[in-house]
Amino acid sequence: MFRAFFISLSRRKALRRWMESSPLAERLTRRFIAGNTLAEVLPVCSRLNQQGYLVTLDHLGESVTNAAEAAQSRDQYLAALAEIEKLALTASISVKLTQLGLDIDPDLCFQNARLLVERAQRMGSHVEFDMESSQYVDPTLAVVTRLHEEFGCVRAVLQAYLFRTAGDLHRLNQLRLPVRLCKGAYLEPSSLAFSEKSAVDTNYLSLSQLLLTEGHSPAIASHDERMITPALAFPPAQFEFQMLYGVRRDLQRRLLAQGFRVRLYVPYGEAWFPYFMRRLAERPANVFFLARNFFRP
């Protein structure tokens, strides 16, 4: 119920318009959103690198409605890659394919994605392709697989709450395609996904072992210490932990101090509302944190 409530809020267009233009928004979101513009987020990335973190930049936005918007999203990411190279940041980019036109024209989307991966390859970086709701799994994996075969500098994301993920992970491991494993942040029908948190957790632990033992350059994405503890037994150079900017900073620092690679997913941009609501849906603790800090002087 808690999760469904915040996911439903993420789809309220009127609420989104009000929140993204409200003067109170920065106070609510500054913990999780690094800035509205690329210029604002670059110093954050530099500071995180200096502290020892790897970074992946996410320009917020999804489900564009026309080719011009898709091109604008592509160009935002090209600008981010140019700045990453210019500043010599240890950083990648994370992209949703609906930002690049997947709902409009799959071929257009692929060409936009290809430009980003080609640019990332030239500068020695890579592109992480975020996974969206279940209807996008097949088209997303099709694009990422093609780009992996051509360039090799991509990482796919798989979600542990989907029944199908074990099969997808096995196939991607065989292709030596890097994978980030997360639990999943969308509301899915019971015919496609585990509905009980305990079942998702059990599947996550099983999949993470498969990824760590058979995967290529794996990423374990979780803030739940029970989910990441088994990974601590593996050599730090073999994988990386991935966590969200502003979430479980204590755990992030602890893992870094223990010698593990930690990559922080750093979001920025004005279209932050759906992302923000999904973060609240994932962890009740995030809601309590906001309530506690909003009323502080």
C-alpha cells in the first residue's frame, strides 16, 4: 500500500507541475537531487570523486513525446560526457531509453543511444542503461545487447522483483554484458513480479550470487545491508556497489573505508518529480527523513 501510494503520486501531472515549480521543492529534494542544471551538478561530482566515489550522472526525464524532445535529451547527455572528459571525472552516464524516443520510434531511439555510447567509448567511459517498467524490458535489452556487441562499453540493469530476471541474467552473463542488479522501483502486476518484499529479497540474494560468480564487471545496487553483506566476501576489485546520491551515506562511507568501489547514482535536472516519488516508494525511511528535516530551522 505504501509503495502503491507514492507510485500513484508520481503519475499525477498536476501535482508534478506544482511540485517542480514550487519554491519549497529545493528544501524537499536537495538530499536526493544534486541540482537542476549540469553546471550545478559538476562540482558535486568532483567532490564525490575527491572523496573516493565513482559517479554515474542521470539527467532526469522520461517518456518524451516527440523526436525533438528525444534529441534534446540526447544532447544533454552529450554535454555531460563532454564535461566529464574536460574535467577528467571518474564518471559515467545513466540513461532511460524512453528519454531517447523508445515510445516514439525504436530506430530513432537506437541511433540516439548509439551516439552516446560511441562518445563514451572514445573518452574511455561507459553508458549505463536504466531499466524501466516491465513493458520496456525486452526492447531495452535488445538495444543494450546490440550496443554491447558493437562497442562493449555499456551496462544493463536488471530488477530482482521480476520473475523473468534469472533467465535474463543468465543470458547476459553468457554474453559478458555487465549488469547492475537492483530490486525494482515500479508497480508491477502479480503475474509478472513478486509482490512480497521477502520474496524479492530472497530472489535478489540468489541473483546477486549468480551475478558475482558468473557476471562480467557486476554492480550490486542496494542500500539494504542484508542484501549486500554476501558480496563482502568477494574481492573488491571484482565488482562495485552502486547506491543513490543522498541515501545511506553512512553505509556508503563504510564500504569505501573497507576498500570497496562505490558508485553513486547522481541525478539532476528539472524533471525530478517521478524519480523523487519512486525514491520515497522504495524506502519508508526516506519519508521519515524528509519529515524530520523539513521542519528543522
